[in-house]
Amino acid sequence: MPTPSKEARVILALEAVQNDKDLSLRAAARLYNIPYNTLRDRHAGKPARRDFPANSRNLTDLEEQTIVQYVIELSACAFPPRLCGVEDMANHLRRECNAPPVGKRWAHNFVKRQLELRTRYSRRYDYQRAKCEDPKVIGEWFTLVRNVKCQGSLITGFTCRGRWFSAAVTQRILSGETVPIRRLPLTVWLMSLLCCKAGYKG
């Protein structure tokens, strides 16, 4: 018969003390082979250590859930972030509290703790497929971007150092566990190239 865990013995000792008014805490601790201080604290209402958040935790539950939701939304919009992007989000929240930045392995451990997230490798863009795009449609997009640029309201969200230049190589990205990553058409990717060539800096 397997030996009950320490937590199971503590629960049994608390039930025994509650059912038997003559049983003292010290006697129950000896009977169930658990430290007296542990049984005393639990009897006084102190929760188990495993129910406490880690002392080295950098973000609150609300902040972590906000990052998870934002990553899922980016993945659904075909903008899956990388681990360094998640680290930047956490550091931004830490700066708001005048706290030091997170560690080098924080983003990796954060993804492992979140059941909604997982890492995967993106696929390189198929340049042969790009040749089959309709030139007329591509030309219309270039015309649209040129008109927007002339009006002084250039579309934001694309930088020369941003996400879509890195899409030319295979890299490790984040996504939701059940949210598929959509691939943007060539026209949108070319629009970002035009924005960079036009001198836009995000």
C-alpha cells in the first residue's frame, strides 16, 4: 500500500482533530508523522505553501492573463509574436511599476506555465507561390498605399525591423493552443515593403 503524501496526512490529521475533541495537535502530529508546526499553522487557517504564488513571480495573475489574451489575438490576426516579444511586454509592465526587468528565461518559463500557449516554428514564405499572384491586384494595393501616403495618413503597424521582414526565414513563434495562424496574402506583405521603402519608421 503506497504511503500517503504529506499533504494527505495533514488533511487526515486535521479531520481527526476536528472529530475527536480530546486529540491534541501534538498527538495528531505524532500519530500521522507530520511536523507539529505545519499542523498548527494549517489548523490556524494558514494555507499550504503550494497555494502561495512564487516569491520570484514578476507579474500578477491579471497581468499574465492580459499577455496571454494579447498573444492569442495577435496569432489570430496573423501577427504571432516571438518569445522576445513576450519578454518586451512583461518588461513594459515592470517599468510601469519601477521594477527591474524579467530574467532571460522568464518568457520560456511563462509559456510552459500557460496551457493556452505553445511554441511552434513558422514556415518560410513560398516565393514560387508569390509568382502566381495577380499583378493587377498587386498594382491596386501599391496604388492604394501610394494614395494613403500622399494624404499624410500612412498605415501604421509595419516597420523595416518588424514582423514581416522576419517572415522570410523560419523562426520560433508563439500562438494560442487552439488558434490557427493565418498567413497573410502576398499583397499585404508587399504593402509593408512599400511602406519601408517609402521611409516610414515605426
